[in-house]
Amino acid sequence: MKKLGRLYRHKRITKKIKGDAQHPRLVVFRSNKHIYAQLVDDRAQTVLTNYSTLSKDFSSQKTSNQGGAKEVGKRIAAKALSLGIKKVSFDRAGYKYHGRVKSLGDGAREGGLKF
């Protein structure tokens, strides 16, 4: 039931937020052990880039804490800047903007992205 409520909230959010190639949507997915971030172009229905705690060049051993989430935010921001993307729409995917989701957002801001 909890997951279903999150999916309803995510659907409601994505109706309002649309991303394109110049201003993509930064989508967050949070599992118990890992956190994932991807930049989505909704017009072309493609994922521009992604990064997670499962990526091969992820350095931290702690994957399920706020420090790991902040590192993922910084890395996705670096990948976005290399693609020439500076502004994104933050899609929290139905999660509260708290804890690991907030840390990922803070890391992306520190990395140079603007929401």
C-alpha cells in the first residue's frame, strides 16, 4: 500500500513536470541499499545520462546513507555539465524531500546544477 501511494504521487508530479533536451527532469529512485539518479528527456522519451551507487566508478563504500547520496548528486551534476545541461527540474518521484533525496539534491546543486 505504501508503494502504491508513492506511485500515485509520482504520477501526479510527472504530469506537471516535463523535461526536454535543454531542461531535463532529474529523477531520483531510492531503494533500501542504493540510490539512483537519471536525466530524462520526456519529449524524445530517452534517458540522457544516469548515475547510481552501483556505478563502477563510485568510490564510497557506504551506499545507503546521505553521504553516498550526496556523492551521486555531485557525479550526476558533473555528467550533466559535460553534456551542456545547467538547469534541470527535480523530480523526487513521490518521496519526501528529506534524508537521502534531499542530500542528492544538495549534491547536485553543489555540483553546479540549478533547479
